[in-house]
Amino acid sequence: MIRQRFSLKFKFGALKLAIERGVSIAQFCRELERAVSVLRSWMREAALALVRVAAGGMGATS
């Protein structure tokens, strides 16, 4: 099985969609056919990017 890589733009867009739709993480993951751990890891990645931006750093660059 080939491991898929998603851009930060895709990950943040997916998180935004999940929040806007107001569905549970589990439901959203079923719809994306992804494990809950994947979405939670994207959430951690987004939070770290926001902290970097707030601290005046580069933020999300990849």
C-alpha cells in the first residue's frame, strides 16, 4: 500500500470543512475514508502552525 501525502492546504481545508459542517471527527473520517488518528494528527499540526504564526515565526510553510 502506498502512503499518501497531503498538502497543508488540503489538511487545513479538510479541518475547516469538518468544523463548518459540525459533524463528529469519527463521522468525518468515515466520509474521508481515513483513520481518526490521521485527522487528529492534522489537528495537532494545524495547532502548531498557529502557535508559530502567533509567535512571529514562519508558520506553515510546506
